[in-house]
Amino acid sequence: MKISTDAVLLGGLATSQNPNRILDVGTGTGVIALMLAQRHTDSILTAVELDESAAKQAQGNFSESKFKDRLTLWQGFFQDFKSDQSFDLIVSNPPYFPDHLKAKDSKRNQALHTDSLSFEELAGKVSRLLSDSGMFWVILPERQMLDFVLIAEGHGLFPRIKFVIRDRPGQKVIREIVSFSFQKSGIEIVEIFIKNEDGSSHETYRNIVKGFLLEFI
């Protein structure tokens, strides 16, 4: 499975103050969990993945990493996931195309559509698992983020930081990454560009992924 720009951006940006326990919802190949393990060296991470083949690949990646003793994979529906302890940092790159026509590929459908995990279910479960001072980070297209913010607020989760992602300066917004907490305050907005006008990597993107992707080390 390919590593998406969405996953790399979320893995490079999501943070909380000294998170002890981290949860990655919909880990896919495990890249976000691995990036968070690299960034937060004292944290214990749990990754949840529904798809069996993706979960096997993530487990293989975890087993071959130097962070393997701090990484645990749980395969199944996030709705069924249980934990006796709360999490200081929760991240998710969720399915987000509830209104779009479905593809023939069932795995692509699962990745892009909300049938297996609705926004309501995601926000509700996160609100029960997040610690009082914890942070929840999610990446979505702009329109779907508007929907999610309203649903999250209904569960007591309020936006704190919004990263607005554009491919190049002046172009339309392609993604938004928003952090949520139980504390209601003003929202900070930061713009990130993937490329410069000439097609080279933009500084805002390079600063996030350097140290993770070989071409930027």
C-alpha cells in the first residue's frame, strides 16, 4: 500500500503536550503511528485498523521498527475498541466521501467512504477515549471538515489549530488538519503549501517531513 501525503502530514503535525498514550485510528500501513513513535520517544502507541491485509502489513512494519516495543496493533472496528485508560493524543485519517459514488474496489470503498465509521461514531468514541487535557487530530477535505467540526462540538470537542493545505500558493484548499480538545478557545489558522510555483517542494512542507522521508533528510 502506498504512503499518502495525507498520512505524512498528519504524522508530522499531530502532537500534544508530553503524550504518554497515543491512539491512531485507521492506521493503514502504520506510517502515522511510526512517525508519532519517532517524534514522541517516551509514548506508548496503539493503532487500530479494520482491514485485515492492511493490519498485517502494519504489524509487519511495526515488528521491523526500532519502536516495536512501544507499538500495539488492534484489528477490528473502532466502534468495538475498548481501553481501560484514556489517551493523551488521538489521530485519525478517516474515510471521508459519504456523498460520492462508490468504486468497484471494496478496499478503496472502505478507505474513502464512511459506511464503516461515520463522523458521529468517530467523534463520539474519541470523546470517550481522550484524556481531559488531550488533543485529537484529524485530516479531511474542506467541506467534510465543516461537517465534522459541527459533529465534534456536539461531543464537547472544540477546534484549536487548523492547518490549511494547498498544493501551491493561490490554489484551492485540498485538505485541512484540525486539532480538537475539550477546552473551548480561539482557533489558530496556519497555511501549508506542498509545492512552489516551479514544482519544487515548498518550505512549509519540507519543514514537516524532513527527518521522515529520505529525499528530505
